Amino acid sequence: MEMGKVLRYYRVKKGMSQEEVSESIVSPSYLSRIENNKTTVEKETLVLLLQRVGIDYEEIQSDEGKIEKLLHQWEEPLLDNRKDECERIYKELQPMIHPITNTQLQAEYHIKKVRAAIILNTYDDLDHSLRFMNDFYDTLSSRNRFFYYKHLGNYYWITNNAEKAKKYFEKGLAEYSSIHLSELEQADLYFLYALSLYVDRKETVSFSYAQSALTVFQNNYKPRQCLKIHIHIGICFSNIGDVHFALSNFEKAKTLAEEIDDTDHLGVIYHNMATMHLRKREISLSITYLMKAMKYKNQTSLSYFKSLVLLLFVYSQEKKTGECLKELNTHLYFAEKLPQDNNLTKEFWFFYYFLKADEKKWEEYVKKEFLPSLKKHRKIQEMERYSRFLGEYYEAKGGYKKAASYYKLALDCNQVVDY
């Protein structure tokens, strides 16, 4: 610990001068050098100086040891996303971290606090941690630089800055050393990096990193991490049109989720399974899985509405108007409470106006708000889906000119269909 900094902190806090503290122990000029960490000092002298400002040297040493131990204990629940344990250690550490705490320990605390904030969903007080990490980056050990890059990359990933996240993940990969870090930490970073590569449309490389992570997590029996990777790998296979291997991975994820009672992910898994059965034109099975997905999701969440609007789409395609109207009426109240600028909400209103408003109002909504919003947010798959829907609608009505324009728009999207 930088004892000079501690000594100065408590001297100033007590309103004592350097002359008062140093009297009969050392000269004021030598005390100044101690406080600025410009010289070494004998333990006996330091103990006397600290006593003069009311501080027990042994107690400070004990606090540092406790902080080090807790920071090390924190790593496993942070890695495994164990919310309760993560919060317990965080609350124990929080009052122990002061401006006088060893700078490296403070830096390590703030680095790991970033991951804790992601798990606990407490981003409001991260500004100080981010500034501290930046200011004291040069003091970090190689081990803490790895955590710095991984956790900061994770933060940018969660806050929807995929490109910045990817750059930090790459720096973390370069910093990894098996001497100082477990293979589980590397696997965790592999998976995070795989997610960022997928967003960058590098599915093949993403699959490779995800598969490497999966092997490590399987060998260490980490079912929660394995099920998330199976979902990701399933999505990768889905995007290249391999329905068989996509479904195989979603089934594996479902088995693991049921085994550990992870109901949060079951909703995601059932939704993805539904999309695969749609690809196979197994409509009844797809509807069953979408309804299961909605059962496991929070009814007020956008994730829930993602499954709902797909169900509405399937009902519309299959001319199940009664079922579609029932879902629209049931969810109208919740739709009004959701962010209206979100594309999922707009998809709900697309079907609502289609079935419950006059055609002129619906067409105006489609042209002026719905399709422009999909285009603005680069929702290519949705553009393809709804352009094809509109083409089929106008073709059935004999509006061949409008149908042709929407079919052309669907073709221009040039994307593998992902219901």
C-alpha cells in the first residue's frame, strides 16, 4: 500500500501540519518526501507517524489483505453470473474502498465492478469507475489488463456499441495468459468475442470461437454457459440455412435449460425452434413453440412481443383471422405501454391496422412510418418478410403493379429468410 498517501490523507483530514506530525520523529522535509512516496521509510518510523494521526498500521495491512481476498473470491461469481453471490461480495467490498486504498486494488475493484454492474443491472454509478480505470490504466498488471479489456468490452456490448466491444475483446485475447488466468476466463471471452463477430456478419469465425468456448465449458461442466453457446451456434446454422443443425443445437440448449430450471432462456429457445419449424413449413408445430416461448417471457417485454408479432405473422399467412384478432385484442393494452419508436411495437400496429383499420389508413402507416422505420434501422430480414407479405396481399387483390413493386423490394433485400 502507498503508505505515504495514507499518512497525508489522515494528516490533512485531522487538520495537522507536517511540523506537528513529524515532531520528535523525523524532519518536516523528510515527512514531505514520505507523503509523496519519494523515499522508503522504516516500518517503526511509519508506525509512529501513523499513530500520530490516529491510525493503526496493522489494521490498514489487515484491510488490504481482506480486499485482496474478496477481489479474488469475486471472480468466480462474476464469471458464472451468480447474481446473489456477486451482490454479496460487492456490498462487502464497497465500504472498504477509500481514496487511500492501494491504487492497484482500487483499479482492480473498479474493473470488476463493471462486470458486476452488468449482472446486477446497476449502470448509474459506473462513470467514476470508468474514469478511474482510464486514469490508472498504466498501473495495471497484465492479469488486470485482461479483465479490463474483457469487462469493458462486455460493457460496450451491453450498451449496444458492438464495434467498440469487438476491439476491446480483441485486446483482451492478446492479453490472455494461461499462467495467470484460468481457461474458463478465456472461454468466456471467446464467447463474448463470438457474439461481436456475429453482429459483424462473420458467422464462420464466430462459430469457431463459440465452439472453442463450448468445449472448455463442457469439460468444466458449466451448463448455463453451454446452453447460451448452443443457442448462438444454432442461430449461426440458421443464418446459413442449415435447419437440421440449428434445431439440434436448440434442442441441446432446451435440455440444459430444463435441467437447471433456466426459464429465462427457455423463452428464447422456443422462439428459435419455432422459426426453424416455419422454415420446414411445419406451421402447427411452429405455433405451438411460439406460444410456449410467450409463456416463458415477461408479457411486458420486447422479447415477448418479438414472439407475439411472429405469431401474428404466421396467423395472417395462414388466414387464421380469428386467432390473429384475439391476440391483437388481448395485447392492445400492453402494446400501448411499450416504446412506440421500437420496430417490434410498429410490427404489432402493422397487423392491428391491417385487420382493424380501413385500408387507406393502413397503407399510409405502411408507407410513411412502418417500412421507413425498418429501412432506417437496417432491419433487412423484416423488410424482406413484410415486403413479401405486401406483395402477396396485393397480388391476391389483383393489384399487380403494387405487388410487383413489393416483390422487387423483397428480392432487393437479398437475405436468407429468417422468420
